[in-house]
Amino acid sequence: MSGEVDDDLWSAIGDPTRRRLLDLLLVDGGGTATSLGQQLPVTRQAVAKHLGVLDRVGLVHATPAGRERRYRVDDAQLARAVEQLTSVGSAWDARLQRIKRIAESIQQAQQD
């Protein structure tokens, strides 16, 4: 990984409805806007728009299924997102450890 975070990817994942759609697609192995909409408290049209966002960033791919499109998660792009999250998490863990050491140093200096 290049170490860069894909803002479009994270913007897409940042929405709770889109995360729930990804969960449903992963569990079910795929679905249409109609089938997914039946499992969420949003309209089919809203589901279709959310799926469009996920499709644009490559997290899902659609194939024609009759009058609808069947969506499935792109495993490689999801793995890329997880890798980015892990990298960002590690960087923040290191920052927080530095802050903790500074705070402990200040506290120790005040006690001396």
C-alpha cells in the first residue's frame, strides 16, 4: 500500500446505511436494491443511490439480473479499505502512545 488514504472510499464507507448494505451483501453474497431495501428502513430508491456510491468507489459491482441489477462486494477493494483502516489505526495508536508518554513525563516532573 502506498500509505495514502482514499478519501472517496472512506466517504462512501462513512455512511452507516452504506456500511449496513456492505454487511448485508457480505452475509448474503449479493443482492438487488429491492431485496436489500426490504431489510433496511429506507426506500428502494435510497438503497439504489447508496449502492451507486459504493459502485463508484469500487466496493461493489453490479451485473444485470432481469429488470434489476445484482450487486456483490468487490473483495479486493474491501481488502484495500481494511488495509487503509489498519494503517490509519496504527498511526493513531502511535500518536496516542506519544501523547501518553508526554503526559506521564509531565506528571512525573510535577511530582518531583
